[in-house]
Amino acid sequence: MLNLMKYRQQADYREVGGTGVSGREADDRYAPIDVLAKLGAKVVFPAEVLEGSEACDRLGLVCYPRRTPFNAL
């Protein structure tokens, strides 16, 4: 699965009361590596988009062992 991520300059944590974190930092904190591992999936290609694209800031290619775990998400 290809994940294209676009970040806000400031993360929106109004519901939980957090402030002062960029969208990129919030995504780094979230990184569901443990959840993916439980499904037998892994990030096989993470990349920062340095410039030239307004569509995304970061991308990640995740490999799942089969379609079933992917559908369970």
C-alpha cells in the first residue's frame, strides 16, 4: 500500500488539549509500526518529499503479507 502524507504546519490536537507540535512531529509520534508488525506488515520504503510537490510531504510504502490483514484495518 502506498501512503501519501500531507502535513499541517501545526498539528490539530484540540480534542486532547495538546499544542505546539507540527503535523510532521505528530505523525512521527503516531507511527503505527507495532500495529503493522502484529499484522505481519512492514514499512519497506519511507521517503521525505524534499521539494517540487504540493501533493505530499512524505510517502511510505507498506508491504502486507496478504489482503486479509489489510482489509481488517
